[in-house]
Amino acid sequence: MLTEEIKQKLLNGAYGVTKNGTKVKYIGKLMGNTKYPLVFATYNKNGDYENTICYTKNFTYCLDSEFVHDIVGLWQDKPEPFNLERALTGQGIQYKEGDTDYPSHIVGKSYITDEYYLEISEGECVSITLNDLQKNYVMWKEPEKSQAQYKELPKPITEFGDLEKAWFVGSMPSCLFPAYYSSKNFNDLDVKLRLQNKQLFATEQHAQLWCDALSGKLKVAIVD
């Protein structure tokens, strides 16, 4: 079960991970009376957007049973190994097992012993051997920051009605873009599946807003 702290981090924009190892990110909340209000984007192994999934308030895929799509924690990128040459140029490092918002820096080397001086906070230094640095430290990575910009998003359509086009989020390795199906394709199986999975939109503008949200440019609330 997720802690309240982890839930809040997810809602603030931190990446999560599902039971089957999929990377996910919160993009908005469906307004109104729904059992699955939390909308997450899923990403493939290359980090490209793949799909959207609606979750319960408890971040589960189903209300009364466990499923492989359940969110079970925060996503952890593989840390970059300690690199002495880069650390000596002033790049930050961090304790491998720690959770900190600030990097440590190598500020000098002992002329007598095989030790380096590591500034762990402003004005506070410790001495540490190269072996300890290589064993216990990794290169610093800037923590993810929640985005400040908010934008309301339209809900996906639930029926075609009299639409001549149904828009969706198209994807390429480097970008997301609005694409559409014309009405002559509405009976195709893949189009019906997109409708069922809440992946179709009424206008190009609606699809573009979702492209922006899924690519991380917006933090959103989804409304009618």
C-alpha cells in the first residue's frame, strides 16, 4: 500500500511505477462522480508516451482486486556511477542510499593521505577515501520539480455522435502531435478500442492540450 507521502509526490508530478514495472506519471483528475478519477500517462522503456490509464483514488487499476497496472511506488532511475574526473571539475555527487535535495562537492585532496575533502553542506566538510567515494556515491541528479502551470483539459469523448473527425494523441520518438480518424473509420476495431479506452477527443485543440499535458508541459485538471 502506498504511503500518503508517496501519494502526494505522485500527485505533485513524480514518476511512479506499476506492479509490472511500467513508468507512469499523473496528468490530471477527472471531475464529477467517477470511481476512476486519477489519470496517468504510461511510458515505454525508451521513455516515450505510450497510453493513458484511469485509476481509483487509491492508485489501483481495479476497485476490489489487485492488478499488474496498480501503482506500487515511485519510479527510480538507475543512478549514474561515481566519476572522479567529473566530480573534480565541480559536478555534484550524492550518497547512493540517501534522499537529499542538495548535492555534495569535492573541494580538495589531502597531500598526505589518499583522501578527498567532501563538502556535504555549506561550510561543512568531511574527509573520505577514493574507495568510499566509488563504493557509496553516485553522480548528482536534480530532483524532479512539480510544474507550476495549470490548464483545464477536456474529457475524452464517449461516443462519436455527429462528429466528422475523432482526434487522438499521435506519437513519434521525439514528439506528440494531434492526429485524427475520419468518420468513415469509426467502425474500425482499433478506433472503437480507442473510444473505449478514452483516447479520442472532439477537436484538434482538445488533442493538442492532451499532447502538452502528456509531454509534461502542463499540470492539469480534466473538466467537461
